Amino acid sequence: MGRKIRVLVVDDSALVRSLLTGIINRQHDMACVGTANDPLVARESIRELDPDVLTLDVEMPRMDGIDFLGRLMRLRPMPVVMISTLTERGAEVTLKALELGAVDFVAKPRVGLASGLNELAAQIVDKVRVASVAQVRRAAAPAAPGAPGAPGGAAPALLGRLSTEKLICIGASTGGTEAIREVLLPMPADMPGICITQHMPPGFTTSFAARLNGLCQITVKEAVNAERILPGHAYIAPGGTQFHLARSGANYVAVVDDGPPVNRHKPSVAVLFQSAATVLGPNALGIMLTGMGNDGAAAMRQMRDAGSYNYVQDEASCIVFGMPREAIAHGAADEVLPLGQIAPALIARLRAETGRWHHRI
């Protein structure tokens, strides 16, 4: 048997520390090597124990989890899984943690903590396993205002009529919140409509959409059932629902429903991508970003077979290469690119198509 994943649990609640220790130590491939009740104790424990993964509570005494995470990722970057609360503020803070470099998060229940955490045991240990092999990076500095892709940046107009014919579909999981941000930031205000499925639980996608909307030139919002997909807008699948596409006359519309999990996910990338293959055909552009597992890989191949042009994030720029690797293995990729090159390549392709379209008329 290989070396066990060494986990340090940081939480101010003795009950949570005990529950997480038990969950971790029941796994054949991991061990809780220590616990800490605040970040200052955690700092010493990291030096002494050299853990592979940290689970980190957000709200703690003496120094909150976000301040500690920011310092940790500057001085000793390591895989961190945040243990957050299912509240609006909890969602905001969790997104900040992902921006600072946390690999993933688990939303602990507000009531029934012991039974709730034990019900989440499989999810917790899955995320610890993924974190143990993730590529961890220091947080990137935000773009300066006025720079290309920054808020207020002057990206030139794009497309005219083509922006109403094409749709862009994006799938992502672990590491995806920051990858999606990097793809959307350079998008000019008249981009074709963008539909996004990011694996995320209920209660977090509202804050995620609002955060992106404040940064991007396009409008970013949660998808609403039966609404028309408009140019210059990005629509994020609400956590705990399935999001797919349909036609209504000449328009594309969102379908948001309570369909069953697909590939264990709700929302599922496969659901969005399968509808894109059927509804959009050659009017689709697909993007597969960082994430664990294979959700959406076969459906992205269906998109390509139906005429879509697809971009897949390369291994070096992924936090976790699972979903992109599977998409490539399924023959779904037209181009495999570093994260920072996906948006420029897509925009250049659309501009070239616009030029050809104008030339024809």
C-alpha cells in the first residue's frame, strides 16, 4: 500500500475537529496527523507535521481563515479544502478562498452538524484526495483596471449578427471558479451568449455569478428557466439543478429543472453539452476547463460530431486535469490550450468568422 495522505484539520469547534478526524482516519489511504483550533496553532503544526492537505474553517478566533489562507499561499503554498457555512456570507468568503488558492470547499450544514458532516463524509474525503494531487498555485494578482480583460478594459466590439447565432458552452469542476473568471474577463460586451455549468452546491452559484458580474464587461447571472439566451450575457447553472438548452422559434432559451444527477453531478456538464449537440449543432463552441472525473467528456465529443468547435484546457494550467484529459481521450478537442490562451483564441476565431460573413454579404 502506498503512503497515506497526511491531513491537518484546522477548526475552532472541538466537535468538528473530532468528526473530521474520524472521517479521515476511517479511510484506508489517509490519516489525520493533527488538529489545530486556530490559525496560529495551525502554523506551528504545519511546520512540525508537514501535512499533504489542510482542511480549514473560515471563521476562527485570533485570525480568520481567509487571512491565514492568504498568508499560507504566499509563504508555503499547499492544498487546502475549505470547510465553509451554507450562508450568503459563507459563499462570498468561500469564493474569496478559491481566489486565494484553495483547491475546493465543503459546505457544512447549519443544523444537525454531527449527522450532517457524516452524511458528507464521502464528499469530504473525495475532495481531500483530489486536493492531494492538485497543482497548487499562489493566487494571481488581479488585472489592473483598464487593462485588456479587466473591468473597464476597452476590448473592441466583435460580432454583430453572428453573436445571435452562436452560443458558447463551458464546463468545469475543481479549480473552475478561477478558470471561468479568467476565460470571461477578456470577453467583449457583444460576445455570443455563454452557458456555464460549474459543479457547485445550492447557495453558492448566486454569489459566484454576482462576483463575476462585478468584474466582467459581459453580464453574468444565474440561469432562469425559460429565459432567452442573449448576446453579451453569461448564464451559470444554479447549484442543485440541471441546465440545458432548447429552441423557441429563432431564439435559444434556458431550461433549468430538477432533473436527476448525471455522473453524480447536479448540475452536470454532460446535460448542458448534450443539449448543445442537439440544439446548437455547428453554432456551438465548447470549452472544457479544469475538473476531476469525466463529466461531459462524451457529450463534448457529441458536440464536435454535430459541428461544434471545442477548446480544452491543457494539463500544465489545470488545477486538476481529469475532465480535460477525458475530453481529449474521447476525441472531443479541436484545440488544447493553456488557460490564458483560450479566450483570445475563441475571440480571434469569432472575429475571423465575422469577417467572412461580412465579406459574403
